[in-house]
Amino acid sequence: MSFQMRSLPALGLVLVLLLVCMSPARAGLGEVPADFAHEVLADPTPMVFAPFTVKESDFSAEWQSDSTGSTGASLGLEAELVSNSVQWVRVAQYLLAPRARIRITAPEGSSPWESISVRGAGAVENSGAGSVLEFPAALAARESSTLEVSVRRAGKVRKHRLYLAYRGKPGAYVDPSCSAFIPELSGIEGLGAGQWAYLGCRTVRTRQGLSDIPAVELFLHWVGAKGPIRINGMEADPSSPGVWVNRMGPRHSRFEFSDASGSRFTASFYIPPKLSYASLGLGIGPYGFH
């Protein structure tokens, strides 16, 4: 294949568009979907590299007690993750999160339901009489991975809460969007049981006089974090359940994250003094620290 002279203007236009698209974003705090779990389920055909290998056995579908002390299990319901159903999905461009199919059953020997509905973890399911229900759900932070299950039996409706808990190995993982800033994570052993964290980066620029000042927005999804989290000792409000966004510049490139249980880890980045308007990077998928 060869280019003819008349194709050069079009080629120049393509190059200009590439440079514009690769430029850092102007200032304005990055947005995270308010319903994070819904976004995890929104992509019908995710094509991403998993940051770490997870199996259905790394998660536990746990019934929570209601005001009477009963649970879905005590009323003859079973819940589990369907084998080979875990998928990773990109959310808000800078984060990855897993999802899976959940199966709720009324096992042999217990009465089937007249109807059942499920809300939460991105799921909205309704079904008539039966004894088996399968549906997709997000495996994210606790607020985004708790289901409300309403079951009608003998004309009475009982509501139960089902939590999809991570019970695998703790770890922290960095998105390729951070690779230009030479990320380093330390203190990973400070993460508590049932916790994992994922960090993504978004380059932004703020105008100061005649110069563009570099800054990076850090996106943190921390599964299993308990109570309010602190960033460098300051309590931080989540931008979405289980997701925090914090802006950093050359003088604020080291962050210590901690939660109410005492779990903690540290992330450091190199923020260049000048912004590049185009960059080239090679790599395959996220990388992790243990």
C-alpha cells in the first residue's frame, strides 16, 4: 500500500486529531458513575485484562440477619456464585471491577417461592413462581455488592439482604493509565483480610499565568475498606460507593490510605514538572503489588 499526494492532507488531519485526543484534560474533577455497580453490569462484552486471577471460591454470598434475627438461609434459601462466570469490566475509563452471575435456590425439601425480586449490586430482577433464579451482579465495594432479596411465600413477603463478600488474598493493583507516573505501592501487607484496592490515573492541566501546571487525578476503588477512609490523615468522602478521587500535583505525589479498621497502604507517583501533549507506552494490562 502507498500513499498518494492527495492523501497527505487527510493524513495530517488524522495526526492532528491524535495529538488532540492524547492531550491532557483541562482542570475539572473526574467523574465517577453515581451507581458504580450499574456501570459494572452495563458492558455486554467486556474485553480487558484481569488485574489478578479470581475464582468464584474467592467470594462468598452471605445472608445478613434482619430485625427479627432471621436470614435467607434460615428461611430455606441458598445463594452462590455460578462457576466460571467472573468477568472483569472497565468502569469510568480508569478502573476495573469484577462481576459474576449469582444463583439463588430454594433447595429440595423447602417450599418454592410464589415470586422473587432482587435489587442492588447493579441487578434488577423479578421472577414468578419457582425455586431457581440466576442474575448478574457487581463484585465491588460493600455498598455496591449488597442485594435486597424479596421473597413471597404463602402470601407473605419477606425481605433479606445478601452480601457478596471478597474472601481472597489481599492485594493492590495499578491501572495502565498510571504507568507514565512510575507508580510505587508499599505497605501492601497492611491491607486487611478480604480487601483489595485498584488505582487508576487521569492526567489534567490547570492554568497558572501563561503556563500549564501538571496534575494527576487518582481514582481509588477499595473493596473491603471499613468505615470512613483517610488520605494522608484527612477523612475523604467517596465520589461513589467504594470509590474515591483525589488530585495530586508535583508536591503531592505520595499518598497514605487508611481505613477505620487500621488497614493501610501507600502509593507514590512521579509527576513531571511539564506536561507532554503526546506519549507512547507499551504494556499488557494492569500490574499488581503484593
